Amino acid sequence: MTKPDREVITELETVLTSQEYSPVVVRNYCAYARGFLDHLAQRNIPVADTTEAQVEHYLRETVALFQRRHGRLPGPRWHQIPCAGIHALLRPVQGRWPPAPNAACAADALRFTICDEYEAWLLDERGHARPSINALLWEARHFLVWHFERCGAECLMDLSVGDIDRYMDLRALKLTRSSLKSVAERASLAAASSP
């Protein structure tokens, strides 16, 4: 590991500690981030040029190594820990991680714009914490995809309470009562703040 890589890990450890992550989580995130930096260094890939495909490749290699060492696959949610550590490493280096997807059509471009503005509004105007913003953005993205698939991007200005009710009916099929309440609040907030 090069000196700049060690500095990145030290900075990551400092940031995670200042955000009051538990010492075990800090150690695990830094260990996976360190392993990922070693993986990149072996391939002469700068951290700033990392792609999602390279992260996925590293995780596949890590799963294969785990299987060789332990004779079994890791648990179904095991990947969340290395992913979180790697994402925590890449966010400050690249400014945004995972990177924003490319718009495949005009509706995608509009959805991305709305969600970017919504995120800025939630952060700057409402002062929400990052986990709340992430949950609200997830619901907003899904609501917009659903709405655009039903009637196209051009009818966004004609959005009605009935549209939100139809979305909620669809989401309610898979949710508990407390989850449904949370989704309703997020969907209402997303619809209220869209242009």
C-alpha cells in the first residue's frame, strides 16, 4: 500500500470515528477498504478512476476467496459490509458514490434532475440526515419510475392525489402497517416537492 493510500485509510478511519461508528465497524470498513486499495494497486488503477464494474469484480474475487478459505459461500447479506467500506472509501475520493447513472431517455434525465434537486432541498432546506435523505430519495425514484411508466413524463404537472393513492395501493401489498405509514409519508413528501 502506498503512502497516499495509507493516508486515505487514515482519513476514512477518522471520518467514521467522528461519525460515531462503533470501533468494530470502523475496523471492518477500513480492512475492506484497504483490501480494495491493494486490489486496485495490483492493477495500477487510481482510486479516483474506479468504476462500479471494478468494485463488483473485487467483490466476486473476495467471495471466491472466502469460499476457498471456509469451504462455503458467505451469508446472503455478507456483501453489505465490504460494500459499505468500499463505498465509504470512494465517496470522498470521487465526490459521489455510487456514480450517477446515465440517462437512457428524456424521462430518465427528468427523473434524475428531479431527484438531484429533491436531494439538495432535503439537505439544504430541510436539514435531513443522510439516512432519511436516502430513504426519501429511494421512494421518490420508485414513485417517479412508476408514474412515468403509467403516463409519461409530460403528465407530471397533472399529478393528483388519486395518482398517489394508486401508487400507495400498489406498495401496500408488500408492506406492514408501520412500513406503509413510512412509505406514505415519503411518497407524499416526494410528490409535494416535485416541480
